[in-house]
Amino acid sequence: QVQLVESGGGLVQAGGSLRLSCVDSGRTFTNYAMGWFRQAPGKEREFVAAINRSDSAIAYGDSARGDSGEGRFRISRVDAKNTVYLEMNSLKPEDTAIYHCAAGPFSTVVDDYDYWGQGTQVTVSS
């Protein structure tokens, strides 16, 4: 059974960085692609990044890119630790949200994922 627990959120100033972690306490981590989504108050849950089972494919949402299209976020996974990471750089106040990890098929669609963590709060001050 998949049980996901996120950590690493917190309060950071604009321009700062955070690294989120998501650990699967079950024994099926390698069976799933992993995704990161975020939800700000009053908004729908939004795709951030996903990585497939074999670490051979990665997708990023628009929120993971800067104003010029450059990458701000990086997703990675370490199967030996049953952990997926989201490194976030150049953070902006609009990145403030609860960040959730999810396990399922490799997808950018919220409803495609089977398992969800409770989330970790990220707050970016201006």
C-alpha cells in the first residue's frame, strides 16, 4: 500500500529556495510514477512536475518555469530511499500553496493519480 508523507515546506523570502521531499512508507514505490501538485487557497489543484517509474521521462508544468521559460524547479527520485524530491529555486509569492505529492501513472492530470499525500505548506514572502 502506498502511504505518502511530504516534508520540507516552510516560510521563505522571494528569490529563495526550498527542497520538498515525499517518502512512500509502503513497498511499492518503484511501481509508480510520481508527481507534485500544488493548491493555493481558492484555486484548483495545479500540476507542477512528474517523473516516471524509470526516471527516463520528466514533465513540468508552467508553474515550474520562470518568466523567460527557464526551469525553476527540478524533480528527482531516489528509489533506494522511496523518496521523490522537488527542488524549487527563485521562489515567488505566487508559489505560495500547499504542495502535494502523488503516485500513479505518468501524467500531468490530477485525476489520473491514485494516491496522495497530505501536503506541505510553502509560503513565499515578498
